[in-house]
Amino acid sequence: MARTTTDLLKKVRKIEIKTRALSHQIFAGQYHSAFKGRGMAFSEVREYQWGDDVRSMDWNVTARMHAPYVKVFEEERELTVVLLVDISRSGLFGTQARTKRDLIAEIAAVLSFSAILNNDKVGALLFSDRVEKFIPPKKGRSHLLHILREVLEYEPLSDGTDIGEALRYLTNAIKKKCTAFVLSDMLDVDAEGAPRYEDALKVAVGRHDLSVIKVHDPRERTLPPVGLVHVKDAETGESRWINTSGRRTRDAYAEWFSRTDARMEKLLLRHHVDSVDIATDGDYVRALMGLFQKR
């Protein structure tokens, strides 16, 4: 994934122009409505009015002014947004116009610009089968561009995927409730195709507002009938020859992916986690709008 500095800056600039426009024109209102502040912040003190809740009385001011006063609170709009970005080796796969990691970078940029337009802080957690890098939440365009450069260019020290480790780190690092997005192909399963991250997910959704944005490449789900091919797992290094001419082989492969997706969706539904699945040749604008509207 090595790029020259000039190439990287061009890539970052291109994504910035595209996704900033989308955030301004399409997503700002949707994001604002979908992800609201969860707390109440003190606004002012004013004289008591008929119907005010006596539990809001400010007794110190009341005693000082010799008249009843109440505290007024407003919804706290500012959010902390954290992007959990999968940078494992499987993200380098892509048979369409872009790889899964390129798609994740664009989606991360759209979410980040939308958050900044809402005056929110944005942070990022880059992970493989370990937490590779944590960028604490901050505001500002320069901070956003720093996140985008890391998502595009960071070379992971490990090859595998451990979503549970990333979720555990989020739970420990961010104490106050935040809005978190997992951007991943979600290919972190056991030999039977069952997700390996349920325990960590259960804890994370109890503390944070979590959404999952799953990305995939269409070629991952079906094998073309092209005869004998040599395949290699980018994360484990395991390789083997597969005869794709056989219908039984292709059907078994497609069935495994279908079963894996179904188990992931069932898990997310059980824990009330909003999610969307986006292909590398798909329309992520429409998909993100759908995710926002779910909320």
C-alpha cells in the first residue's frame, strides 16, 4: 500500500472534495437528526413560572433573591464520534473500482465531515487483530485530514482481524457515552462461521451508541467457474488450490458466506445495533441515508 507523499496528498484531497460536498449537501441534516446529544447541559437561571418542575428549583439563588428561581437545562448537542476502522489485510481486496479499504476511507471521511458540521469531536481507532493506533477525539479540519491519511496509509503490524479487541479498547478508552461506528468487512468468525466478538459487543452497546457499517466485494460471495485456481488467505497466509469448475464447490462457498452474514445480522439485531452492508461497487450515499433514517 506504499504510496509517495504526493500521491497520498492527492488521494486525500480528492476524497476531501468529494465527501465534504456530500456532507454539506446531503448528510448534514440527516446526521443531525439521527445522532443527537444524549445529555442535558445547564443553560441559565430564571424566575419560577407556573408549571415549572419544583425539582429544578435553585435554592441558593431563591434564598439570595427572595423569590423562587429555577435552573434551565438544554439538550447537549455536542457528540463524541469514534470510528473503529478495520485495516486488516482482507481490506486490500477489491475486484471493482476500489478496494474495501478505499471504500472504508470514503465512508469514514463522510462521517467525519458530517460530525464536524455538527460541531462534534471525532476520533479513530485503527485495528487489525490488535489495536494498531488510537487517535483521540478532537475537532477541526486538520484533525479530520490526519485521520483520513492514517486510514488510507497506515501499515498494520498484524494481518488478522479481532473486532472484539477493538470494542474492548473503545469501552476502556472512552468513558463518556459516544457515538461509535465499526467500519469493517466483519470477517471475524470461528470455524463454523459464528462471530467471535459477541461478548465485547454486548459490553460496548451497553455504554455507547454503536452502529456497524459492513463492507464487502461482490466477488467474495460467489466463485466464478474459471477452473483450477490458487487462492491465499491474506490474513493467515494459508493457501490452497480450488477447482471452481465444480458446482458443488461454488455452492458450498456461497452457502458459507450466506450463513456467516445471517449469523452476524442475527447477532446485531439481538443487541439492537443498527447496521448497513455496502458493496465496493455499490452506492454508499444511499446506504448511509438508509442507516440514518433507521434511527
